[in-house]
Amino acid sequence: MTGEFEAIERFRQLLPGPPAGETWIGDDAALVVAPRGGLLLAADLVVAGVHVDLDLVGLDDMGWKAMAVNVSDIAAMGGEPTHALVAVAAPPETDLHVVFRGIADAVEAYGCPVVGGDLSSGSQLVISVTIVGDAGNRPPVLRAGALPGDTIFVTGPVGGSAAGLRVLREGREDEAKELADAYRRPQARVSEGRAARRAGATAMVDVSDGLAADLRHLADQSGVGVVIDNVPVRDGATMDEALGGGEDYELVFTATNAGHVVAAFAETGLRQPIAIGRCTSDPNERRLGEGELPVAGWQHHWA
């Protein structure tokens, strides 16, 4: 059985070390250089049996997801993730090295080092991540700010994660590996968030709860209506999965000048975002085609 301090040391060895002038894992607190712009702060946790089914995915996939969902929150502000704190509570039989390997994979993919955290035993596996981002020299993009007449964009087709979960439950991973991977290892769109910000995005949110729910979040915060005439559904997914499945982590954003958006994404060599509709002046309007935008998506419930 691995002790706490040995587990922490194994985790530290999987990660890059600090640059000169910073102190990361191994002290009572991390010492880091503050970003040149404002600080972006976010926190999220992933709970086995709630956010992931460990009968369908690996412990490393859960570690990846815990990092990626937090990175996505920084991406949705148009920021750059800079540092993360990771706290893990796990049953004694958990192979922590596999969990840590998934976290380390995300650290490498997003260039966001883990600089500290905590480790505890617990009745179920829980990974809590607190992330710091750099807002840079432009104001971050909030959910509030969309204007009537703005075009609504999404950075890619949606519904892939929900379809991937369905594929895994049906035991069809071999024939639909890309969908299974969309559920196991969702991709945060950091470069796309920065491009949208440079293009003058007026509001932005990541598709974590489902396209319909997150469109409503953005519209409610901005005080605008939305008319959606195009839902880009991921190949192999259904319309219901695209609207309500969630955990796609594509970005939905609004912009006044669509030409600036096209140019900003082309300049960076990114896949062009997809125009899906427009904002209107009626704050109560929530339209999809000729009907109402459905009330769909994920949310937790308590008594």
C-alpha cells in the first residue's frame, strides 16, 4: 500500500518542475509569479459515479477530465490557464498513479502546471481542481455583453460527449472510437477562446451543461433574445444529445462583426466557428427554428 507522502512524490515526478523564482509541490503553499493581466480563478470537481462512470472509463480519463473542465472555464473567458491546484480524495484501493497520469497528460496538453494541492482517503474518488488563468491585456469575455443583432457562433459540432457515453454503455466503442474519446477525454478550446476574444467577442460560455442550457445562460446574463437556425450535430450524435447532452466544451460566443471572427480564426489556422443564429432585442425570445428552444441540459439537484 502506498503512503500519502510517497504518492505525492510519485505525482510530483510526473510533472514539470518550477521555473526559477517559483515554488510548487512540496511546500506549505505554492509561490508563483502573478500573470501580467488580471487573475482569472475557477474551481470545479469531478466525482466518480456523478460525472464519470468508472465502469466505462479509466482512472486516467477521470484525471484528464478534472483538469480539462477547469481549463475550459478559463478558455470561456478568452484567457490562458497558468497554474492549477489539485486535491484528490480516494478509497484506499485506488491506483493513484493512474489518476495522476491522466492529470499529467492534461498538464502537458494545455501547458498548465499543477503547483500544489492535497491528498486524502475517502469513500469515493473525488478530484477537485482550482485553476488560475491570465486575463492578458484585454478585458475578459463574460457571459454578459451580447448585443441585439450579434451573430451567435459555436466553435464546433456538439453532442459528441453524450453520444460517446451512449456508445460506451452499448459496448460499441470499437466502431465509434472518436465518440467514445469525446466522452472520455473532452477537449478544452483555449486557442479558440483567445481567437474569439481577439475578434471582439461580446459574450462567451463553454458548452458544459448542453447547448440549449448554455445558450440560455448567455442570453439571460446578457438580457437578449436568441434565435437559433442551425444546430451543428456531431456525426453519430442525435439532436437531443446535441441540445442537452453537455460536456462538449466547445465555446459558444457572440460577435458584432462576423468578418473579424473569420479573420481571427484564419490567422491562427483554427477551424472556423459555425454561425448558428443571432441575438435579438426581446429578452424573452428563445427560439429554435419555428419553435421554442427546449429547456434541456444538465444540472445538479438537492432537497
